[in-house]
Amino acid sequence: MAIGEAADFLAECEALHALLDGREAGVFTRVTQFKGWTVEEVLIHLQFWNRAADLSALDGEAFGVLMEEVGPEIARGRFRAVENARIEDRGPALLAAWITHAREMAHRWAGMDPKARLPWAGPSMSARSSITARQMETWAHGFEIFDLLGVTREDTDRIRNIVVLGVNTFGWSHRVHGLEVPAQMPRLQLTAPSGELWTYGAPEAGRIAGTAVDFASVVTQTRALADTGLEVEGPVARTWMAHAQCFAGAPEMPPAPGTRRRA
């Protein structure tokens, strides 16, 4: 068996790299609409956690040591300081180091057993889930850089991995916000970039319809629901989309309408 999602992770990285490669050095200190992070801070974040995920597969014991060292600081909300201290490159050198590692990582992970269990900062994950999470993070954080530079990203059907992650975290999105998990997930009717229709869930629980890109942007909290074209019907569907969170960690709320947009 092999992990096809490794190629999708790399394609997401290559798209972001192509956006930034060759631009003036000043672009790395420009501030995005995501929590005031600069482009450089986005790349530091991606590089730190890509390396951590890779280490979890290469040397589980060393990964455990890393988490023991940085865990207390992260728990105190100092994860930005942790990332900045452990990723030394900046500017164009950071971009080059990040894409070089991503290419090497994707090559290694392509041949892994997708069901292999890997340690993580929270519960262990399958190798397939881990690399999919890295694709999701690259896509989501890449969004603020595409927005900053006023460029529309050309999405492909590899976004299905992020859609599935959103579907699989239906229960988590409720639990992390202290909400009761509904018995059924609403019906999803999503149009892929290719035009294919992807469906999930049960119509009795409500309905969410629109593009796969809009759904992915809501579950990753890169867009406010009101700033998408999603049609949301029924109380279960509305509650989910108001609290959707396909990533781990503390409960986070989506951006306010109009605050995340392309320049």
C-alpha cells in the first residue's frame, strides 16, 4: 500500500511555493489577515509542524522528547515563541528550506503504510490522517497569503481530502465547543473544482450545498460562512457551520464576516 495523499500534500506546497518564489524579500514581513501573522510567520508555523509530523514517522522516541520540551510552553499559549525559536531560517532562505523539506517528506511518506499509527501532540494518528492534516494546514494558511497578494488560487479535486477531514470532524466540531453531537450529519451536496458532485450525510438532518472550496474554507475557518455561497438549511446544519473546526486544539470561532478576503 502507499499514501496517495502525500502527493496531494506536496502539490499544495508547490502551489504556495510558486506564489512566493522570486518575489521581493519584503513580502515575507507583510502582515496577513490571519491574527496579524506575517507571511514569514506562516511559513515558520508550517515548517515547524511539517518537521514534527515527519519526526513522528522517522523516530517516535525523538518526537516524544520534542513534545516533552515544547508541550508546556504550547500549553501556556507560547506556541509562536516555540516555533520561532526552533525554525532559524527567515525570508527567502526559509521558503527554500520549507519546500525542500516538503519535497523530501512527501517522497518518504508516499511509500508508508497509510494505516501506520504515529504519535502526535494529541491522540495518535494514522499516517494517512497525519499527511492529510499537513495538506489541510498548508491549504488553510496558504489562503491568507493568496488573499494578501490578491491572487485567486486554482484549486483542484485534491481538496476532497480537506472536505473528508471536515466531514470526519463533525462530532469533534461540536464536542470542542461543548455542544451535544447530533445523531446524524446533514446532507452535503458539494460541487468539486472538476464539476463532480460529492455527497455525504443524511437529508433528514438538514442540507448544506455549494462548492467544495467554500465548504473547506468554512471547516478550516478561513472564511466566514456569510462570505461564501453555501446554502445551509436546518438547525443542525446551521449549528455545525457556525462552529465547524476541522483542526485540533482549543475551540476557535470563525472569522467575522468581511474580515478575510482577497486583496
